Amino acid sequence: MTELFTVHPDAPEWAPPNRAVHVPPLTPREREVAELVAEGLSNGEIAADLYISRRTVETHVDHIKQKLGFRTRHQVMAWGIRRRLAAPAGEAA
């Protein structure tokens, strides 16, 4: 229950800095899909890379957008790029 009152590392920039916001954590697969979206891959390319169906990729992208409060794939892409740039050298976001 504590997680409901803490800022999760997946919280987007719009989360108020001084207040806790509940952001459901992304699953490891959702993080992987988000990273590939940030690299500019299409759903078909992501599906081929991860050996999953295009529809499964679409579902993951929809869940990522819902969890982060985004409306567009471009927002997911920008979020992924910012996370990658903010990560310490040699450490994955």
C-alpha cells in the first residue's frame, strides 16, 4: 500500500514535484517496448524484434500511454528519450 503514496520512477515530468503521485509501474516488457518506441521503431518492427504479434505491441503501447497519462505515441517516445538521457552513463533507464 505504501506505493500508492510514493512517486514511482516511471512518473512522467508532469507529475507535481512536491506531491506524491501514484503511477502504476510499467512491466519489464512495457519498459522494453517503450525503449523501442523511443528508438523510433514501428509496431511491426518492435513485434519482429521481440518475437510477439503486432497486436500485442499495440496493447503494450496502449497500456504504457494509459499508465503514464499520455495520449500519443510521440509522448511515449519523448518520455523514453528523456529517461535515456537522464540515466547515468552505463546504466539503463
